[in-house]
Amino acid sequence: MAYVLQRKLLLINTTILRRGHKMDAEQQVGVLLLEAAVLMVVGMGVVFGFLMVLVFAVQAMSRLLKHSGPAATTAAVATTQSAAVPAAVVAAISVAIEHHQKQNKG
């Protein structure tokens, strides 16, 4: 639709210029504003279309990851448990986390 409107504007401009009529400043400003409006609508349409595609892609990926999510977390837990982290390291990490949370509460 915007392409058709732009073609009509171009046709009007060329017809006016071929007939030897010169546009005054107000007519030129009107034509330029109309062309700017067409360009703005086309640009906004392209951005809106891209954002809609992006939203649907993110939703599709989220659905896909929900189905494969639990298997991945159980695999991660199994590898963590098999690594056998020493109890002293786990205790040190827990104390550090608690200290950090207490410092950043207020």
C-alpha cells in the first residue's frame, strides 16, 4: 500500500513538472510532508513486523526449552554430584553467600 501511494506521489510530481506548472513553496512542503509520512509509516511497519517475528521466535524457543529443561538440569545435578566437591569448599561458599546477602540487604 505504501509503495502504491509513493508511486502515485511520484506520478503527481512528474505530471505537474511536465505541464510546466511550478509548485509554490506550500505545495512543495505538502508533497514533502506526504512523502515523509509515507516513509514513516513504512518504517514503523517494518519495525513492528520485525518485533512481532522476534516475539514469536522467543516464545517458540521458550516452549522448546521448557520441554528439554528438566533433563538438562538433572544432567547438571548428576555431573555436580559425581564431581564430589569437598565439604569444606561447600561450607566456605555457603558462608560467603550468606555474608554477601547480609551486606546487600539494606
